[in-house]
Amino acid sequence: MLSIYSDDYFMGQALREAEKARDAGEIPVGAVVVCQKQIIARAHNQTQILNDVTAHAEIMAITAASSYLGNKYLNECTLYVTLEPCIMCAGALAWAQLDRVVYGASDEKRGFMRYGKELLHPKTKLEYGIKHDECAALMTEFFAQKR
């Protein structure tokens, strides 16, 4: 049985957000922010809907989480995101000082790891590959339909 407090569970919740993005015609990336084993923010890409290049799932999620907590620092929170963050999002995650970032699929073209973990806050723990196959398949299917 899947524990409600496991990385798999929370990444599953991020995948649900990614599916919402896909269904809206957005690149299917979803994110959730977890604090004290509770989801405090959910978001997905909304760049098309909002006509805003910065409306990535991660940015939307940290904005919602900061609003919920009344604090710009999320140093007791974990962000779960279905795709490796880009360098813009990595910068925002660094400024938010997240305790932990967990991503599903890698993004070899635009992901921040091309430049290294140093883009995150020095205290941020990084994990990846959680539900990798499901996260990667969602992206592959989306772009296959676009072509």
C-alpha cells in the first residue's frame, strides 16, 4: 500500500497537476509543495492561458505556497515537480530556499542540471527519478501529438 507521505504519493499528485496542464493544451508539467506532510500548494504550467512565459508550474507553486505560509522562504518545504526545473525556476527555488526539490523526468535540453546543483540554495536537498517513466511518458505523448 502506498503511504500518503511517500515521495511516490506526492509525485502522483504532481502528475495529476501535469494532466490538468495537458488537458488545457499546456506543456504537461505539474508541481505540489509539501510542508509538514501536507500539500499546501498545487500548480501546473499556465504559460498559454495566462500569456506569461514565467507561469511555469514551479513558479506558480512557490507563489501559492508562500502566500499560504505568509513567508517568502520555504525552507521547511519540499517541491515535487514532474519535470526537471529550468534555470529560471531553479533561481526562484534558490531564492525561496526550499528544503528539498524532487523531480520526476530529466530535461536534457532546458533543465538546470546542465549547469549543476549549484543553481539551487546550498542547503536544498535534491532528488530525482521519482515516477520517472510516468513523468517522461506524459511529455513524450504530448509532443508526439503536437508533431
